[in-house]
Amino acid sequence: MSAGLNYGFVGCGMMGQEHIRNLNLINGSNIAGIFEPDGNMRQDAATIAPNAKFVSSIQELLEIKSLDCILIASPNHCHLNQFEEIFKTRPLPLMIEKPLFTNPADNARISSLLKHYPEPVWVAMEYRYMPPIAYLLDNMEAAAGNISMVSIKEHRFPFLSKVNNWNRFNQNSGGTFVEKCCHFFDLMRLITKSEAKLVMALAGQATNHKDEIYDGQVPDIDDHGYVLIEFENGMKGMLELCMFAEGSRFQEEISVIGEFGKIEALVPGPGRFWQHPVLPAPLPQVIISPRSSEGLRILDLPVDEALLEAGDHNGATFYQHMRFAEAITNKSNVDVTLQDGSAAVRIAFAAQQSASEGRAIKL
């Protein structure tokens, strides 16, 4: 497929550069302009986007007439202001990294954009496109029947270092359940086909970042937690997060259970973090387990090495961009809407509030 889209980038740090590396694998894609305030990130981005024009503001970026779309991959707390600036100046089709916003008080601003933004907006929920998770989503009813429960476990490495250490503090990231877990709340909504009505959570900072100090402040982000969710249709969801378990064989384990059986998606973490050099890194897998005594299936779903080298999301960023380019080129609906992104963040806010206040939160 030849996408033929000219992209403008707002933010080009670690995740922005992953987007560029994947776009470089799509014929016809071009990075036309980049706004990135940090000098080191600009220098890194220039090596993989040599044709891009580097600009000093969003306004200057939007003056590039050839742009077909914009990608926002800036720190979390910048997303909403930058989204609004694009809306007021030159609204273009937009892909915006999760989370959409970091403060529950900004619900009205997001609602206004949802109503009035005139172009398609795709919220970057990469986890939908990891091959084993995509397989699970496509086959869960056939494997499990009428679904009752979904469980998601992520055992992974700690938060990585980011520009100005923005991800070390809740006021910038929205909190760990917002920054890290809105992906999973998005998946739960997709699996249950319902909205959350009750959220209960426990969380804490057990191990990570306690010996770090930035401008006299110790990071306040949680590094582990549990979230229980009841959905409007009666289905139940559970999330288990641990960010000091980088030695795990699989990073994400998703289990969907119904009247006929269970289907699981098992996703390895990025190969560069594999902790056991003597052993081969595991392949992504799907396991289908019927309640009957026969029919157990284990499916390996290997990912192209070029996609694994392009980013840390098991090839998902590439597949997501293929779908985004198709939607923009064909003027069709985007997969992950503003409504989807907003609903996932609202569940995350409820989980943060529940963990902080020690009570269940009704939505």
C-alpha cells in the first residue's frame, strides 16, 4: 500500500521516534515537519527523518502547506493544549498519543473538541494492534462464547527516563493508571462492549524511583496496583500491574472467559529488555482452552523482525499506522475515536481516585 501522507509531528521523543521508524516502513509516508523543543531529541529525530523541516512552534508547523495530518507524541500534560491550538489554527486529521488529558477537571474541554473538531481524530491505543491481542479480539466470541470476565496482567520494567523526567510525577502524567493503563481500560471496553459503572483500585509505590530526586522532589508515581471494574452489562474486569517485574517471560497476559471456555493472549516485552540471554525470548502466543476435555490450542504468532526493531510494541505501531493511513486516504471511520480515548481515561481517573481515597468510585 502507498499511503502517500505527509505528517507533521508535535513531540519527537522516545515514542515519537518509534512512530517515525514505523512510518519509514510504509511506502509513501513522509515526515514533512517536526516541532520538538528538546535539542537532544531533535538531533535524534533528524537521523531518522532527514527530510523533515524542524520548526520552533506548532504555529510554524501548521504553516507547512503540504501537511496531510498531525501526530501528537509530546508529554502527557501537553496533549490537550496542543490539541486545542491545532483546532484553533488549522485543524487537520490527527493521531494523538494516549492519554488524551491528565486532569479530570478538563472533561469539558475534551467534550467540546469531541463535538466541534471537524477532522478525524485517532487516539493511539497501540495495544489493540499487537498480533496476539488482535487475534483475541477477532476470535474471542468463537473461543469463549458469551463473555463474563476479562483479566489483564502487565508485569514489566519501570518507567523509562524521559525529557525533564516529566513521567516521574502525577501532575504531568496523570498518575500511573492514566499514563500506563488507559490502554488496558480501552481493551476492556472493547472486549465487554460496555462502559464501566464501578471502579475499585489499590496502588502504591513499593520499589521504584524512591531514591530519585528532581528539583528537590521525590517521584510520586505508583509502581504497582490492582483495579476491579464492573461494567454496565454485568461483565467484570481486573487489571494487575507490576512495574518491577522485568524478568517476566511475558509482559502482557490477557484472559477472556466465557460460557464455552477461555482465550488468552500472551505478549513478550521488548527484546532489548529480555533478561535471560541464555534462553530465547518467547514468541507471542494465543492459547484457546475449551471447558471440554478436547480442543486445547496453542498458537505462536511471530512478528516480523523489522517491526520488532522499529519499536517496543510488538509490531503494533506499524499496524496502527497502516489502519490510520487507510482511514485518512479513504475518508473512512477511524478505529479509536475521541470518545474511546476519553472513556478509557475516565476509567483511569476513577482508578486513581479509588486508590487514593480507599473507596469504590461510581461512574
